[in-house]
Amino acid sequence: MPLHPNKEGTSMITLLAAMPLVAILMLMVGFRWSGSKAGVAGWLTALIIAAIGFKTGFNVLLWAQISGLFRAANVLYIIWGALFFFRVTEADGTLDATSNLLQQLTPSRVLQVLLLAWGFTSFLQGVGGFGVPVAVVAPILVTMGFPALQAVVMASVGHAWAISFGSLGASYEALISATGLLGTEIGPWMAVFLGLVCFLVGIAVLWIAGGKRMVRQGWWQLSSMGAAMAITQYAAARVGLGNIAAMLGALAGIITGTVWARAQASNRLKKNPIADIEKPSVNFRDGLRKMAPYGILLIIIFTVNFIIPLKTVLNDITFQVNIPELVLADQSRIPAAKTQSISLFGHPGALLVYAGALTFLLAIKQGTLPPGSREKIRKGVLRSGLKSSLGILAMMAMATTMQSAGMVAQLSSNMASISGNLYPLVAPFIGALGAFMT
């Protein structure tokens, strides 16, 4: 909940409000600092400016740090769960098997990228979301030969169009609640604009993967998959199925892409049957068996989200702290509130842990874990988790400090006042600022 600074509207106060963000960008882009180091620097900058420039009291800053800790814990729960799931699937050969199976389905790099980074990430966003699409798909893309950064960016961008109807309609329900409109009123229009975004996202994914050349190569596959996704999502929203519109749209895209892959395979066989016979093949049954961890994860996600009594039980134990009413230097008050709630057993991070644990037990039973895998998994999770945790903690603390001190409100109101009648064009950037902060 933003606080308002003592001084408003001056260019100096707005410049001060932007300094933590500017500092992070300069340090990461200009000086190549790591996210952890830059995050700590941004956090300290925000604390100093909040205390001196915005006259924010100690009590307000203290509760801002506590709020930031809970926000960070929500994110870190997902990251640590994802790392555990990733390291287990890496150790038991799931990643390599998935990569081989996809390449057996289609050697076309275009379809591989579209099916994974666009279709499958969007499907995972539709049924789960909250970081799961990137956690699952990015490692597969890496095993297929993409650089780690490129893989993460493709997976992150690829499901962007599915977020508003994703997570079984979590954002969609929030929009209905905030606007007071019926789902049948807001849903179809959302689907129209998100359908356009869907095409742009597909183009972006191909561009990231291989530039303009790959976009030209995959134009027809992209167009047909995008049309299937957009039309199916619109139809679902139109008939009141907004909660699963993204999931159904993504599924339609995956089916369309698979049809393309099989059609191309059939054409190759007609043109050169001997070469196709001589080419070593992957056993599809073994490949599908190796992909069991993803099936386990999907079953867990579906079960928890669709069996409401189970979902209620899992989300019964939560951690949350009450924030008291806070008084600012100008004597304005912030009403009492609560930190973000963390569900111990129903959190998306917990679902990833369940899937990782079941995969680990299954691998032990089948004897597919190489010697020393347990220690390798443990060290891998700790090494990667600790490295990212500090940066996320610092970034979240910076965000809540800026929010509580009124720095975010200052930036947003200044952008709105400068834009005037052009506010609708600026509004998405204000929303992006809010998304970054929260």
C-alpha cells in the first residue's frame, strides 16, 4: 500500500524516487554486476532515499522489510521447488529423453521452439503458472542446445499471452472482482486483445531463437498455431469458460503443431524413405516413460486445483503477519494490513517439491539414478538456490521500501500527470512498474 511523501510533484523528488531503479540498471548493464550485488545496492539506495528524501520513519521501513521478506519467500519457495524438480529430472535422464523425443517427433527447429517455448509453456501457465512454465521448459531447451539465457527468455516470453486467463483464471477472477463486470462481458474482449498478443509472442519466440530467418521459415506453422490458440481461447471465454480458456487455447496450439510435425514427417518419408529407415530412432514408449515426471507434475496440479476439498486442506496452514496501522511524518495514516500469505502445503513451490520427490522415489525404484546422484542433486540445489536467493531478497526489500515510502506512487502519478490525454498509452508502463515492484 503506497505512502505519500511530504513533497509532491517536484522533478527532484521524482528523480530521487527513480534512483534505486536507475542504480540497478546502471550497475547490471553498465558495470556488469550480478543481480545479487546490484540488488543489495538498489535496496540500500532505496533505504537511504526513503529515510532522507521521503522522511520515512523507522517503523514504516521496518514493516516494509518484513513485507518484502514474505514476498521474497513466496518467490523463493517456487525457485527452490523448481530447482529440486530440475535437478532430479536432470539426474534421472528425463531432460535428455524429452529432448530426444521431441527431436524424433520433428527435426524442425521451428516446430521444436513453437511446441515447447510457446505451446507447452502456455499450457503450463493455463493449469499452474507462478513460474512453473519457465522452471519446466527452460531446462529442456538448454538440453536441446540453446544457451541458458536464451532458453529462459524464450520460456518467459512464450507464455505471456496466457497469463490473464492462466493459473485456472486467477488473474481473470481478480479482474472481475476489481471491475465489477461479469465474466461474459470482460472475457471476450480480453480474449480478442490477448489473441493478438498471442501472435506477437509467437513471433518474438522465433525471433529470439533464430532471428528474422527463423520467423520467415516458421510463418505458416506460427500462423496456424496462433489462430488455433486465439480462436479457441476466444470461444472458451465467450461461453463462460474463462478459467480454462488459456489452457484450452494452448492445447489447441500444441495439437496443431503436432499435426504439422507429423505431416512434415510423412512428406520426408515419401521423398526419401530409405534415409528415414536408416536413421536411428528413439523408442517412443521408453521416451514417454522417461517423461513421467512431467505427467506427475501435471496430475498434481490438476488434482490440487480441481478437487476443491483437497485444495482447501492443503491451503489451510498458512504463514502471515499482521501489519499494524502506520503513521507517516505528515501524520497521514496507513490502515492496518497483512503481509502476503504463504501456504505451506498448497503453494506452487510445494507442488514442485511433491513432483520432484515422487520422481526421485520412482527413479530409485526403477534404478535410473546413477551412483552419487543424491549428493549431486543436493549440491546442485544448494549452489543455485543460494546464489539466486540473495538477489531476490534484496530486490523484494527494495520494492517494498519504495512502495511504502511513496516512491512508486510518486513515479506513477508523475508519469500520469505528464502524459495527460495520452495516459492510455502510458498506463501499460505504469502497470509494468507495478508488476516489477510486486
